[in-house]
Amino acid sequence: MPDLSTLRLRIDALDDQLLKLLSERASIAQEVVHAKVPGSPLYRPEREAMILRRIQEANKGPLSNDAVARIFREVISNCMALEQPLVIAFLGPEGTFSHAAAAKHFGSAPTFEPHPTIDEVFRVVEAGTANYAVVPVVNSTEGFVGRTLDLSISSPVKVCAEIDFRVQQNLMSREDALDKITKVYSHSQSLAQTANWLASHLPRAQRVPVASNAEAARLSAETPCSAAIAGELAAKRYDVPILFRNIEDSPNNTTRFWVLGTQDVGASGKDKTSLILSAPNKPGAVVDILEPLKRHGVSMTHLESRPSPDRLWEYYFFVDIEGHSTDANVAAALKDVKAASSYFKIVGSYPAAVL
């Protein structure tokens, strides 16, 4: 076996090679930017997804695919920032799961801007003051986020990418023991997602719903005999020690986020398309608008109905399907779906989330 000093010398040599290759990659990335057609978007979700999938397929370990993806996202993020740092809006304040999801997807190089409401997040992308935005769409245990769906009906912004974010709930407090905690702050969804754990470990503590998990962490930092349920980013942001990790009742608790922008996204080879539909008021109309998907061999992965915000007793249907709108079978199916619908909108075709 080689001794420790020999191993360290080998690591130093590899680090030198890595630095040289990273610099070379960054230089080529700058050349790519200048070779693009003027006005082309700097961020290409389909290209990034293809890179990450290829890297994960080639990965032979010992690093996990998740670790490899995080490293390469950071490389891509900083290479893009050499030309233009992106501005990413998210549902704030800082330390929310939306903030953590945005950082996971875009890396550390962008400027992240918190906004108090989902409406405001949509507005800044529409106005062009943010390049992209990250908004929650659906949680695996608590269901769809209604306001995101409602705004996507009227907003001109498009879904450019999706993020699957594993939600890990943590109990944090400046108290050092559970028997000192009389009050627990958190978002209502997080309280629901940890109801069994709270019933078992803090049955007499008051549960106080607040606007966000980050706000819960802030309140806990200032309030004696209290705790918060939030993510690790909020614990760091407000300097509240984590007492118990991963207290969510469902071990697979995941929230899906949309990345919003103004561009159309090309096919990546593994894509999704999100639609908004409305059916004519006649018997069998809902079956009619969905039947073309089966006929053309297109898989539907989500279906959600929402009441129309301006018409009583009328409904919109939010549909996710596999494939890109330019795929031959998807395009044929969408043509027939549109013909059978009283309202039809493609919210976006975009790469499926890379885990």
C-alpha cells in the first residue's frame, strides 16, 4: 500500500489537472456564448439536462449520481456566470424550500431574489426584472399548489424546467431538550407532513402555522421555549440548531417545482409537456379531450381540475404528459386534443427533472 504522503501527492497532481480542465471548459463555454445567435438565451435547460444525464450514465462511482450532478451543476452555473449572472426569483423569504430548490437547480452563481407571494414571483419574470423563477407546483403528500395553477392560466410565462426536491423536515430550536418546548412554528403543510412525529414526541406543544418555514425558523430564534419545523437552509440562515432531522411522516416526501421563463425549450430526449384544458359543456366532453392521448400512445402523468377564477361552475384541467410537443406522436395528439377542447394552452415542454 502506498504511504499517506504518496497518496497526497497523487491527489495534488489530480487537482492540478482538474483546475486546468475546468479553466479550459470555462474558456470553451465563453466561445459558445459568442457563437450563439444574438439574443439567444444563455440558459438552455434541455442542453443542461442532456449533459447531466450523460454524466450520470457514464459515472462508475464511488461518487453517487446525485453527488456527480451537484458538482457538474456548479461547474455549469459558474461557467454561465462568466458571461452573465442570472437573476432567479423564488417564493421567499430566504431559507424556504423554494430557495433550496432554486439553489439545487441553478447552483451558487446566480443572484437569488426572494418575493413574498407566488403572484409577485410570476410578475417579475413577466416584467423581465428576473431571468427565471422557481415556484412550487405539487407536493407528493399535500397535493397541488392552487395559486401556481391559477396564475399559469393567464400568465404569458412558460415552464422551462422542473425540479424534484426531496423535502426533509427538521425540528430546530435553541432549547436543548424536547420537554422545554411548548410551541412549534411551521408552514401549515409542514405541520401536516410531520403530524405523526409531533403527536408522538411533542403531543402537548402548540402548533402555530406561519407564512413560511423560514419565518418559522426566525420566530423560533427569537422566542423562548419554542421550536420550528423547516429545512436545513433555514436553520443556517437564522442560526437555530437542528435537534432532530428527517421527521417527515412520509420518507418519500417530495415537492415538484416549476422553473418559469419566457423562452421555448427544445427537446432533450426525456421531456414533459404541461397543458391547461377546458371541456365544452356537453356529455362525454372530458373523455373526448383526453382520448387522443391514448390513441396516439401518449402517457398522461398528472390530471388536476380547478374551478375557473372568473366563470361559475366551469373548470380547467391541468394535464402533464410524457414527451415534447415537437415529438411526432405528441404533436398529433395535441392537435386532436385542441380540436376537442373549448380552451387549450401549452404551459411548456421541458426536460424531465434530473435527480
